[in-house]
Amino acid sequence: MTDPDPIPRKAAPGKPAPRRSIPLALDDGGSMYVSEAKIHPRDVDGMFQRLRTVAVWWLLGMYYLFAWIPWSDGSGGSRQAVLFDLPARKFYVFGLNFWPQDFVYLALLLIIAGMALFFFTSLAGRLWCGYACPQTVWTEVFLWIERWCEGDRAKRIKLDASPWTRVKVLRRGGKHVLWLVFALWTGFTFVGYFTPIRELAAHAPLAGSGQWSGWETFWILFYALATWGNAGFLREQVCKYMCPYARFQSAMFDRNTLIIAYDPMRGEPRGSRRKGLGSVLERARGLLDKATAYDYVFRAAHHHTAADNLVAARGNTSVLDPKAVAEPLPSFEPAQLGDCIDCTICVQVCPTGIDIRNGLQYECIACGACIDACDQVMDKMGYPRGLIRYSTQNAIDGRPTRVLRPRIVLYGVLLLALLAGFAWGVTHRSALIVEVLRDRNALYRVNEGGGVENVYTLKLINKTMAPQRYRIALDGPDGIHLQGGARTVQAAAEEVLNLPLVVEAPPGVSGKREVRWQVTPLTGRDEAASAAAAAADDATEVSVNFFGPIP
Amino acid sequence: MSAGGTPDFDHPPRPMAQRVGAILWPSFFAAGVSTMVCFALLDPLTLRDATFPDLDIGREAGYALGFFAFWLATASSSLFTWILLRPASRFNRRLKGD
């Protein structure tokens, strides 16, 4: 790659002073394709980084531990608290069990997740990206490992450029070994949510008896590979090029949404200075007006400073404006300078490699690293914190912020309603499913006495995790009755019963009649009272057709 | 790697017919092929009996429903691809009123 424009601009009298300037990007040998440079985020400490660390421990803690929690299965034994038993088509989440018939709740859960995303994005920006997205959470852990093996940003960049010495092989190799172990453990845990994890551990290839099945091995390796690739290599490229949320976040943003924002009125014009110059908040210059401040940002984005070139900041697209021409920046007296000292640390800490001073960009995952970094610098300079801060566009522009606005209220109400509906629905699910299938072979048959018989299969599903007894009865017109009368059946916990039953009509019944099956749970009541209650509300009724000869 | 990184090239928006066409036409084609393969192996009437036996859906209606379901899926995928391929400048615009 050639050097950035080495020819300084010549200063005309009364015109802006010389300033090194390079185009936004250089043509890479005539090709439009520019390969991604690896981003090495600089280590940073501060409130937001500590919050993110807490989020990583909390979320990954749940992921790695929940699979190991045992839970009573209702009949004296124990099962895994969270288990998605695909072969049995049953999901267990702590005390709840879900059957294929409960699929609607999964759909509802997805809608709730979507609505929560809308609500929190409108309110506080991309909280999801910064704190909860698996992509960022696992990337964070992989970065910790990388930092532990290879050192901080400067050391990693140096190591990247160095030839393959023994130290490089050891540091790189160590990193990949740790990454792979962690990725394999992640894949193992993932499969442990579908196959009981304790059995899976007992069947581990080197651990003990037996082997993993082919599919278990495949999915463990597949998920490990995905973790390794996404968190180790793709990282911010997933957010920038693959994530749809980054693209449509702007539909949920407005000027009252919390964003990570640089305050150009306070910070511009940026520049290094000698120690001793106070903050603009404490000296005569004060805040710039908005138009001048944004113009300086625009110019700085197009005419990189020497400091920018050192860190190779990327992602300047927010101030691409094909119609506007960026004039070079004049040189400023120290007294004119804003509070940004152009140290570029906010760029160096950014995991997506953008310059937040250019304004909100879709690449920003709202991790807050630049806030923490800038606050540290402001502390060192003796300036008040908050040159980069969590704020709203309105607040940055000096206008009042409205938290309660129509979209927040609308999303909030919808979210609450959906949550309430979900909670009510899940806790009030019917504990019994009754399905009636007609015999497929014959519409009806006539028995020796001239009566007409229809054969049905009654499918009873006891969805509870306890044994149940049910009373089965039939209510039909014209003397149509259940052969042998009403009866009681026993179903074990989560058992599916298939009962072939014969319904009989007296001779002479013809054509199509409607009959009603009634199934009443009996457990915990005395039989006589139950029989009386059988026709009452808590019976599950299914109406089907009864066919006789055509008259 | 240059200091800028992002190529200094921003394709202007393409005509509406091209945008819509590039989403609907490949997805239409893929949906057609998928429908053919799917219903060469499956009878719509079997599907109906397994799902909504009470509804009166004939074979023709089943084929049509299947095709449009496939098209919905493939067109969604094409739309997603289009969104991801839009240049960053389409998203990183100035706020209205600035």
C-alpha cells in the first residue's frame, strides 16, 4: 500500500495553514476490493466495560450451568431442568413442559422477543448488541483469551507483523488451543440441551464408556466450529455485514433514543495541545454553535489528521455526503481548540473499528468502550467527563429529551399485553388433550342384533407430570351409546393413550348424527361426585359424526 | 490496508424496477422449482388430511398455496440479501432536519 498523500498542501496567505490530507480511501491497485484489516481493540476499563463483563458472566453462566441442573420429573425420578427432547417431541423448561400442541407459545415467545427488541431499542438504543447478543458475548470471551495469550493491542499488532518466531508460534498456538477447548465445551453444552448432558458426558470419547453417536459428534463439532469462527475470526464483520438488526435499527431510532454520542460542540475543533489548557466548559471559548461544530467534524473525517493515520480508523461512512465538499481545516490557536485532544483512543478501543466522532453509524454496537476510554482521557486532562457519553441526539443538540413518546407507549403496552397473554396462556393450558379419529376402513357396520356400530380411536394425552384417571362418556341422540357404558381409564405421567372404542346405535338409526365424547379428569375427587360432575364444565368435549345406513 | 479502509465508491441507487425485479424474479424461479420438486413427491391431499382435514382444499388449490408459500420464503430471503448488500451510506445518513 502506498503512503498517504505525502505532499502537504501549500498555504496561501490568509488561507488555511498546511495540513496533511489524504482521501477517504486509497485505490488498492485499481481494484475496488479492499480486504478487511484485523481489528485489535485496545483494552479499556470503566463502568460500561464492567457492565459488559457482568453481562458476559451472567449470560454465559446461565448457558453453561443450566444444562447441569436436575429437576424432579413428578414420579420420583429426576430429569434435566432445561431439556429440549426432540425425539420425544417434548420441551422441558424447569417446572414447565411443552408438547407439540403448545407450539403457539413458541411463536408467541418469538413475537415477544421481537417486541422487546423494538421497545428497548427505541428507548435506549442497541442494548442487545452491546450486552446480550451471543456474537458480542462470545467475542468478548475470545478477546480475553487473545489478550491473555498475546498481550494488548500494540503487542498484538506487533505480533501480527512479526515473522514466525518461536514466541509467536507459542503465543498463537496457545491462543488457538484455548479457543478450541472453549469452543468444544460450548458445542458440548449446546448438544447437552438436546441430549441429557450427564449421559453425554458419560459417553464422551475419552471420558469413559461408549461413544457419542454420529449426530451428537457432528453437532458438537459444528457448533464448536461456528463459535470458533464467529468469535475468533469474523467478529465485528458479522455485525457489519450479516446482521439485519444493524440495518433496520434506524426504523426504531429517533432523536430521543439513547445513543453513544460525541459532543462536537464541546469537542471541536480537535487537536493536541500542551498541558494546562482548561476545558472549554471552564474558559471563555465555551461551546461552538451546531453548524460550525458539525462542519469541523465533516472536514476532519475527510482530511485525516496525523493521529488518525496512525490508528487507521475505518468506517467513516456516516459523513459521506456526495454533494458536499470538505474544505481543509484551518489551524487553530490553542485557545480556539475544543476538548477533544485527538488522541484517537476512542477509535483504538472500538471493536468495530469506527470513529464515533463522526456521529451515529450503523456499525456502532453501543458497547460503550469509547465512553470509558474518553472518560479516562478526560480525567487525565483534568476535564469534566462526558465528551463521549450515553445521550440522545436532542440532548447533544441542546434540546430537551422526551422519554415518554407515542412509540415507547405503544411498544410498551403491546409488550406488556403479550407478556401477560403468554403468562396466562402457559399457566392455563389444558392438562388434557382429547382427539377422536374415526375408523378409516368402514363407515359403519351392522351387528347381529341389527344395531349400527361405528369404531373410533380416542387419543388421550395426559400433559401433566403426574398420573391421572379419566372418565370417558358419550352423549348421543336417538339412543346412540358407548358400548359397555361410560368407563374410567388410567394414564401415567405424560402418557399418550390410544383407545379403540365402539359406539352402538339401536336398529333403525340411519344417516349422519352428531355425538359428543366427554372426558373428565377424576384424580383427587371421589368417584360419585365426579360422575355427577362429568357432564359439568370441566369435561373436555369433542363432537364427531356417527354414520348409519343411508335411509 | 489503506488508512481509509472503505472503498471511496458509493453506487447510486438502482432503478426501482431493477431493485424489485432482482428480488421477485429469482425468488419466483426458485419457488417454481421447489414447488415442482415438492409436489412430485407429496400429494397436496395427503398434506391437507394431515393438517386441516376439515377444509375443502383441492389439488389445484394445494399447488397454488404451496407455490405462494415457497415464493414468500424465497422472496423474503432475496429481500434480506438486498438489505445486506446496500452500501453503508444508505444507512449512515444525516438525520432529517440537520
